[in-house]
Amino acid sequence: MKICTASKTTHAEKWRKLRNEHSVTASWIHEIEKGHAADFSELAIRCITDIQSADCPLLYCEPGELLKGTVIEAGIAWRVEKRLGRWENARASAVFIKHLLWREFTTS
């Protein structure tokens, strides 16, 4: 299963570790040590490509974090009819969690 992770950049190491078990298509996780991407336009295009090539985009958020770009990535996932997963801490709209392509995961 190919997974595209969407989260704060501080969680990149989690996704690099996840590659030991799954194919992770989120290319942004490799840029963290170098700082943010120099070309945000190119990064935006890559994020869309990463979502399209994934079987399941996955949203992740820890308590107290605010999702920003991740919300846009969720919209892109639904637009290309991808099943969207969310780990338990990511706050989401009460309307959209009823979407047929929405899935919930727990950390346990």
C-alpha cells in the first residue's frame, strides 16, 4: 500500500520510519534537514503528484497542532477520489468525517 502522509514537518521522522513497513510517497519528508523547500511552487505540484500516486493519503496531527496545508491536501485527495485516512488526533469537520472515502485510525 502506498501512503502519502500529510502532517506538520516536525513529524517527518515518523514517516521516514514508516517506510520500513510501507511505501510512503510523501517526498517532502526528505527535505526537512535542509530546511524548507526553496521552490514552494514546485513543492505544491509535488504534493499533488504524491497524493495522486498514493493508495491512501493519511492526515496526522498531535494535540495542540493546527493543520494548515494538510486541509488542502485532504481536498485534493477527495477530488481525485482517494480514500482518506485520519489518525485519531487530527481535528476534522463533523460533516466531512461522514464522507464515504473517510477512514479513522487509532494509534493503538
